[in-house]
Amino acid sequence: MMHARHEDDEGAQVIRLASARHDGGEAGEPGGDAGAGPGPIERGIASGLAFLRRRLAGEYEVDEFGYDPDFNENILLPAARALYEHWFRVELEGVGNVPAEGGALIVANHSGTLPLDALMLSVGLHDHARRCVRLLGADLVYQVPVLAHLARKAGHTLACQADAARLLGKGELVGVFPEGFKGVGKPFADRYKLQRFGRGGFVGTALRAGVPIVPAAIVGAEEIYPKIGDLRPLARLLGLPYFPVTPTFPLLGPAGLVPLPSKWMIQFGEPMTLEEYAAEDADDPMTLFNVTDHVRENVQQMLYDTLLRRGPAFF
Amino acid sequence: MPAESGPAEPAAARVVLVTGVSRFLGARVAHALQADPGIERVIGVDTVPPTMPLGRTEFVRVDIRTPGIAKIISSARVDTVVHLNLVTSASAPRAKVKELNVIGTMQLLGACQRSPDARKLVVRSSAAVYGSSPMDPAVFTERDEPVEAPTSGYAKDAVEVEGYVRGLMRRRSDLTVSVLRFANFIGPGVDSPLTRYLRMPVVPTVLGFDPRLQFVHEDDGVEVLRRMTVENHPGCYNVAGDGVLLLSQALRRAGRPYVPVPAPSISLFGDMGRRFAGMSGFSPELLRWLTYGRVIDTAAVEKELGWRPKYGTEAAFADFVAAQGLGGHPAARLASLLRG
């Protein structure tokens, strides 16, 4: 069991701070470890300047998917981490079930009207499992300005067979939300009820790549923007899958975009190795349906368990 | 593997015809080929006289849109045709470029089909055939179909050219045909819509998008074309330098000032540049590429040739920047200040 709370778990906290200082010590001053060297503020400034210099000169690497680790670790993750630790107070369970290395497919439920659960999942896995999860996003993400390149810089890519297979083949940890828009945009009344798991394409991908499926249940995201209505004509006009109405949005305007501070728990289940199947079974629709149902039941069961353990939604 | 398929004779190129020889790539390839002692004759054709000396390459001024090209192929007993005539620039009128690209290719392929001596065809195509769209897979392999097929410009021409080449392959199965889909060429000698774009005083980028780009260095491109001509490697191959650069990253490395502009106004901006400052406009396919980018997988060509490009994407771009003497804008100076 691992927690992100300061008082509960010092180990996780120490790892994170060490990693945050890692590149500062490397690029900045020599002999910073001696203890008598520059203090945390100086080190922070030095690493900030080193980061700024790298960005201005373009001296950083991106992979073929557009993943920019330098930008992700220094800008995107710290911003999301503030939400993760202080707003949603995320607790992780079963982090040991996430393979420490090699390819694996994380299959999680999707909820929250805006996909903040994807962001929190990647912070949790980065800080506590030391893995960068590469999520598969809807094509809408890649059509929206700004979001398109931020998603790529954070290491995510389009949900398609080719990209998933390529990432898994390189031994990356891939995350997928098979419910898609049906899950993230479901009404508040349907909270914690899993929607249809797409067409089961993720099972075929895992079978072909020979990687385990790690089920994950994310509890708490359902309450951040309780979707009590949907302005369909407006959604159609804007080309969006839905236009949500929450108790605060669009009533309070931009202030309605502040998520409610629900208490989150993310649980990772036992990896499903799929060893009883061969790679050729990926072409057998019945096998795919069966495995998909099995994974879905697994995630649903984990959701109910975690929901019970969490207790009240906001405390 | 595929190198052993086809007829068993040692299909060494002896008389090579290079189209588009008056332009940069054609001239470079002609030079590389004439240095090979196994090749008896290199014949270069183009519609305009060459701007640089061609050495022992025999230049014939002929329009490949006319049947004149067939006469040259039959009278010189050409056995290998290297077709580099794809015009990618937007400087000439579109209708003329399209005619040169498509009708020229049809005439050339028709002549190859008739010729009893023809044994090999090497075609320069472009990675633009994959198009650029937000629904693209992150990396295109040779087997992937475009998600949104290109509908305009030289990208569409390249698709049509490849279609005619496939038609020829069906009718002349004895020919060894190599089709090369190149990423954007870059290097000290390259003059293309891309290099002109990068040299704009202030480079407009598409607001909210940061495409992944890939480049191939001119030296690597010439080497691949040379190997494909003197060796037997039938098939369709992607050619690009290893690695990826984001547009913002490339512009920062080149020290170019850039300004994000909403997509609709960027083409207007480009058109104004063309009209008033003599710069090239933004063709729709260039604009799409600058919005969504494109990455191609080069594993197949590296395996087939047992060769890796000398320049990765980053190195190729750095070579271009160094040769152009770009750099020195405020952000780059600030960066060097911070380094010191």
C-alpha cells in the first residue's frame, strides 16, 4: 500500500524530492551533495535557469511520439502534482501490481466530465511506480489547439492499434480508457457504473504484444464535475461529444471549471497475464469478447471495493 | 530476400537516365552515379539547362511530357531510369507543376514499358503521400494507408505518380522498381518551400500546434538513390533521418524568431509575403504539415540496405542551420548568456 499523504508515507515523498533535485544537481553546481553547498533555494533557481536555457536553445530530446520528458517533468507534472497532492489527496493502492519494467497495458475506468483522471493516473504512476504511462487518447484531443501538442509532449498518443503496438513493443507502459467518451461524459446518476468497453481492441493489442493487462479503478473523479445535464445542440454546434451542465457550470462561468475537491483513490489490480491465450487468438472475436468482459468485471468489482473503502466523497 | 527476386541476371546499371537533372537533387545524383566506373553512360534530361556543371553526364534538353523521351530511351538503350522530376515547390503555377509531375511521369513510364532494354526504375516520391491529419498514427510504415489522402498540391501528384508506377509494375513484372518516399530534404544546398519558410524574417507557426517533423539530409538522400540505382532493392521505402524535431524546437535551435498565428490567417500572411516580399506562399499541404506534422518509419530501408543515414533529423537540421548562418536572435543570445 502506498499513499501520497505526507504524514502517512515518507518513503514516497523522499523519492519524489530526490528526483526533482536530480537534474538540478546534474546540470548545475558541482559538489552539491556535500551538504555545505548551496541551499534549496539556490539549487531551485539554478535548476530553473538551466531549464530555461535548455528550452530557449531547443536543447532537449523528443521521441517519435512527441514525448518531451524535460517539459513533462518540469512543467506539466509539477502543475498536476499540486492538484494530486493537495486538492484530490490521491491515495494509491496496489502499486506493486504495476510491472517495474517492460510493456504492460493499464486498463482503467474513465469519468469526470473532463479527463482529469488521466492526468492523476500519470502523476501517480510517475511518482510512485517510477513509470511514465503513455495514454491513448481520442482523436478529438489531437484536433484541439494547445491540447494537441501538450498531450503529445506529456507522452500520450492517439488511440489506435498501430501506436499502441509500437509503444508496447518498445517496452512502454501504456494506459487505456476503453469506455472513452461514454465513460468520461456519463451523467452523475450513473457514477461508478462502467459503460461498454469499446470493441475490445485493447485486448487484441495486449494479446499480440504478449503483455499483461493491469486493471485499475479510479475512485473520486466522478464527483469533480457532477454532470447533471447536457446541452446537446450546443455540443453539436461546437463539434463536441457533449456540453456538460454541472451545479457550477456554466452558472458561475469560468469559476465553474474549478473541480470539486473530492477524495480520490486509485487501485491497481493483479496483472492479468493472458498466458492461456496465444497471439493468434487476437483474431478470434469470441476470445476478445470474453477477455474484455472479464477485464470489465474485474475493474467494476475493484471500483465497488474501493468506493466502499473510501467512504464519504469529500472528506 | 527481395533482392533475389525477379530475373536472375546481374542487373547492373550500365546506361542510366536521370530526369530532373537541372535541379539540385538530380545534379547531385548524376554526379554520384558518374563516379561509378560500372556505369557506362549517365544521361540527364530536363526542360531547362543545368545550372551547375554535370561532368561526364550527357545533358539532353527534352520535355518529358513529350514522346521525345521515348526516343532517347530507345536510341541510347537505357536500362535504368532514375525519376527525380517531382516538383515540390510552389513557385511555378500549379497547373504547370501538375502537368510536369503527372503527365511527365505518364510519358516516362509509357516509354519504359515499351523499351525492351529497361530493367530498373527508381522513383523519387515523398512522405507527403501519407497526408497529415490529427487522426494519423504516430508513425507511418510503408504498409499504412493515409488516414486522409492528400487532396492538393505535389502530395496529390506523388500519390498519382505512385499509382502509375504500380500500373507499370503490373504490366512489366520483369522490371525492378524502387519507390522512395522521402521526408523533407534539408541541408546546405537545399532550396525548398521549407527552407524558404525557415528563412522568413519572422516565422509564423500555427497557434496551438507543435508538429513533429523529420528531415533527411541531402547527402543521405543522394546515397540512398545511388544505392537503389546500382543495387537491386525492389519495393517501396520510407527514407528519413533518425529522430524527430518539434517545429518550436527546430526554430529555437535555428535561433529564428517565431510568432504563433491562428491557422486561417497564416495562409493570408503567407500570401501577402509572396505578393509583396517575393516569398513563397503557403501551399495547403505545407500548412497541414506545419499543423499536424508527420513521422515515418525507416526500419525497412535500413534493413534492406544494411545502412543507416549518416545524419539524423537533428544533425541534418544542425548542418542546415550552420550552413545558412542562421541564429543570433534575442532568445538564442539570452540562452548563451544563461550558459555563461
